[in-house]
Amino acid sequence: MSSRATYIPWTQKYKPKSLSEVIGNEEAKRKVLEWIRTWEKGIPEKRAILIYGPPGTGKTSTIEALANDLNMELIMSDASTYRTEEAVKRTAGRASQAGSIFGKKKIIVFDEVDGVSGTADTGGLREIINVIKSTRVPVALIANDAWDPRLASLRSLCELIEFKRLSVPEVARYLQRICLREGISAEDKALKFIAERSSGDLRSAINDLQALAQGKTKLTYEDVAWLATRDRKEEIFNVLRMIFYAKNSAMAKSAVNIADVDLDMLFEWIYENAPYHIKNPLELAAVMDMLAKADIYRGRINKTQNWAFLRYVIDLMTAGVAASWSKKAAGWIPFRFPERIKAASATKEERALLEEIGRKIGKKCHISSARAIKEILPYLRIILWNNPKMGKGIAKWLDLDKEMLTHIAEGKFSSSAKS
Amino acid sequence: MWTEKYRPRTLDEIVNQEEIVSRLKSFVKAKNVPHCIFAGPPGTGKTTAALCLAHDLYGENYREYVMELNASDERGINVIRETVKTFARSRPIGEVSFKILILDEADNMTDDAQQALRRTMERYTETARFILVANYSSKIIEPIQSRCAPFRFTPLPRDAIIKRIEYICEKEHVTILDDGIEAILDLSEGDLRKTLNILQTAASVGKPIDAEIVYSVVGKANPYSIRDMIFTALNGDFISARSKLREMLRKYGLSGMDIVRQIHSEIFMLDIPDKWKVKLADITGEIDYRLVQGANEEIQLSALLAKFVEAGYEIKRGS
């Protein structure tokens, strides 16, 4: 696929490592710090805090930076993972009671708690409440909206700490800091413009800055002014709309030309979003079949390096998709970012680590690494949960290092090993 | 790990597969071993038998005379051409005039690699003997099969597994109840490796092992369900079925091939008209073929799930 894995978002790259680097919201940050400090004297009255506020104001960053400052182990779950009763028990239940495997102090964080779904995460909220009631380590909940009715019973158990929107000068100052580190000389006016557009959301401001300034040495007001009329995100949505709802095959095919993402990426967008738009099962099967066939041609290109086949990939993924369904729009449906891309970039390193673990187990147990991952690793994980001493003994014998062990115990592998 | 701790070291320690063991012992006595194929289901002692044979043949330092390769990890033709050749062509020092190469999971070798192997086996017979370990000997090409002495390993009988469980529990000071043993037997399908993995995991709970503990640890180890994914698709929820698929691929490390084969084995157990079973089996076969050809696992399996959604819809409409 494409070479996007090397692209590091600046929001990651410039994530604050220490609380002193987190910008704004001084009072809120002080409250969080004080609350964590009270744990040194024993279990406080409120065993959890609920940090709330608009996106991009530093809620998660504050917790992460603090954990880093105080050398605490973060046990984190966000809306990207399932948070059923079972899952919460698994990740947080044990952690809230036992000492860490490596003796670090812990903090349990439920990010995006307002994203705990009523249907997909059955019993999740109730179990979070149970964890809070009995926890022996600090628990931090993070949400955009603390007044969501579903959080009512949680709210009473928590100390509430509000994060407010950042001011324009605060955001601009942070952007300036990034520019310095990237070797970009930026006009104040340009940064102020980006900051204003972000309405106090530092994350989106940094994303905009990266889109506009990466690879440049100078950033002028002219470079950024066009943002006012054109929104990058809108762009891919228009392309998708042109493909899904094309009036004819020519229009569907022409969408490729105006897309400012590469073909592999466009394919992922189409594949991700098709089932949300195409509801009739017969049509959905036909559309997915078109994508599967386009994928076969991609494979043939890979195998033969004959790029002339690309035309068939394009035909099938655009005109093929458009012609396979009746295009009755079921109201306005938002487009979603491709999951596979999110997962692929996040897990490339994890996959390498997983394969290394598989090799180590395989060598000792006389099986292939793929089978080791499939057949032995799940049991090893449970042994680690149940009986860290036995688990660590096995890990030592297998010659697994600390990082591998932590990864196994957290069960956070999310990618497959090719067999 | 108990699978390794209690892996037999010598042929005498192997408690089952008597007929096979006695044939292997005769090889040791004659200090000569033909090329062999050890075929049989997982966890029936194939690799163990090969290692024990080598141990008895060469003594404690048998590792110096043995190379163990896993064909699933190193299945390309280059491994055969280079690694295997280099190992195979030099004559060992000592009273046995050949070395042993154990090729594990040999049924995962590509056809090209098998062809290359065939020549290598012929050319270096003087200095190296090959033991091919496989689940299905039918996946080994005919010319290799005809050069090898076949050994068929059968699933271990219940009594033998029970004895083994009881022996290990005694050694490890673990209490196990009768229904715990039953549950392990039920889940491990005659596979001793799986048996011991389940047993050790259940023991790590630290309580006397009963059926409940066994089912709970195995459930946690395998929290995905192919059948569940199929039902979700048949009920028309493609998006959830696709999420389940993604979870299997990413989180639990299943390969596309594993999933497609397991889907196939579920099809004929579904409560749907035969016409649709056959149709879905046909489509599954097509997807299987595409995966073998190197197509993208998730895209192809998603297309298959969409077909299940279509099937569910048509069946409800009564067609």
C-alpha cells in the first residue's frame, strides 16, 4: 500500500511530555495535580475525577503529561476499544486492585467516557462505576460533555474539573513553538489566523498547521488565507459523493482526478464508507464485489509491476461501485475516516513486536510464529493476568523483554501476523 | 511452559503411539534412518518423536546433528536452496554418517520449494536425512512422498490424555476435579499441546480446577466467534459483521485463510436452504482462491460477508 506510515502527526510529535508544557487552563491543571497528590496520603474521598471540556483543550494531554512527570503507569482505554462490562473488568478491574507488574504507581484513565455506547458496550458504564467505588489507584474520566444524562450516576462519584477553550494567543504561542522546532519562520498573522479558525481547539490548529507548513521554511499569511474558502476535509467528502452518487460512469471516473489523496487511500475511503450509504443487501453485495475485484487487480499490479492494470482498478472502484446500486440517498450520512488506515499506522510497530514474540515462542515450543501467536499467546496472556509470577517465569524462559511482556499483558495487540 | 517441561526427551518416555515408537527404535538400533513423513493432527507428538529419535541416535549433544526448520516461517524456495543445502551437504563427525533435518509444518511449503526439496533430498541422501512433519501428508507432493517412510500419528486416546493430566497435576501440586478433566478433554480435541496449555492456564488461576475455570480461561483466550460473525451477517448487519472480522484479523491474529476455512466449515451447519449452502460454499471457495493468490484479506472477506448478508435477505424473502 502507500507509504503513509512514516508520516507522524505533529499532534503526536509535539505532545507535551511534562505538565509544564501543557498550555492554558492553569487552574484546572492545578486541581488535577492536587487531587493526584492527595493519593500519596491514602485513598481520598473522591476516588475519581471527571475532566470535561471541548475537544483539543488539553484534557488527555494533562493526564498523560502528569503520569509522565510522576512516573506513573497509564492504564488507558478510549472509545476506539470496546468497553463492555467484560472489557472494563479486564483492563481496569485488576489494575485497580493489584500492584503493577513492574512496581510503578498506576492511574486508570477512561478517555471519551461520553463515547461509551449504550448498545455496543453493554454494562460498561455500570462496571466503570464499580471500578471507581472499589479502586485503590486514581481513576480519571475524560469527556466532552459532563452533563450528558447517561453520566449522571458517574458524576456524583467524581470531582469535576472543567477545561475551557484556549484563547487565540495561547494557541498561537504553541504553534509558534512548533514552528521554531520545525525550523519554520512563520508570520504572526498567519499563526493568529490558524488559531482563530480553531476556536480554541489546539489539536485542530496543529493539524491545520502541519497541513499548511510541513516541509516549508516560511509560512506567510497568503499561505493560510485560502483556508477560509476551502476546507481540506470537505474535499475528500466531495470526491466520495461524486463516486457514490455519480449520474453516470464518466462522472464517477472523473472523481479520481480531483481527489487530492492517492488511489490506495481513496480505495480505503470508498471501502470504509460504502456500507453506510448502500443499505440494500443485494446492492451492497454487488458493490463489495466490485471493490474485491478492484483489489484483485491491485494484487496483479503488485505481482507483475504492470501499472497499465491501474485503469481497471479505477474503473471497478468508481464506475463499478456507482453502477451497482440505485443511489437512493437515505438522508445525509456523514463520511467516516478509514479504520484500516488508522489501525495500520498505529500498529505497524506493534505488528513487528508481535511477530518477534511469535518467533521467540515458536523457537522454544517447536512451532511456527504464526501458530505461536494464535495458539500459545492467548494462554500466556491469561496466565500473566491470573498469576504474574508464573507468567513472568515463562516469559523469562522464552526470553521476552519487558516491553513485550507489557504488551502481552495489556492485550493490546491489534494486528494480525501473516501466516 | 508445561508443554516443553513435560515434552518427552527420549523414545522410551513417549507413552503412546507404540507402533511408531517401536519402528523408530529399530532405526536407532540400526543407526540408520530413512527419509520420513510424520503426518497427523496437531498435538499428537510428531515433532516430539522426531526430536526423541535424534536424541536416542546421537546422544545428549544431538542438537549438533539436527537442524529444525519451520516451513511456515521459512517456506520460500531460497531457504531450501541455501540453508538446507548448506546444512545437508557436509558429513558429520561421529559414528552416525548423516545429519537429520526436521522440517516442521512441511505441508505449508510452496510447491516450488517442495520441488527444490525433492532434488536436495536425492542429492544429499548420504549426509542428511529429512523428517517432514505435517498435518496432512496429502499436501506433500507425490515424488517426495514416494521417497519417504510414512508414519501416521493418531489422536491420543482419552485415557492416555487423562493419565498425562493427572501425572502433571501431581508433579505440579495442582488439584483438578473430574469435571475439570472432562472440560479440558472436551475442548482440546485430542491435541496434547492444547491440553497442556489449557491445563497450565487453568492452574494459574490458583484454585482447584473445575469445569467452570476451564471454560472461562478458554473463553477468554478465544473471545471471537466465526459463527457469531456469520449470524450477524445473515441477520443483515454488515457493518457489525465487518467490525468482528477486523477484530479477528487485528486483535486475535487470525489469518484470512484461517477465517475463510472456518467459515466454510460452518456453512453446512447453518439452518438455511441447501441451495444457499452450496452457493455460499462456492463463493467461499472463490474467496479462498483469491487469498491464496495474495489478494487483500480484509477486502475479500468483507465481500464474502456481504454475500452472507445478501443470502440472509433472500432467504427471508423466501427465494
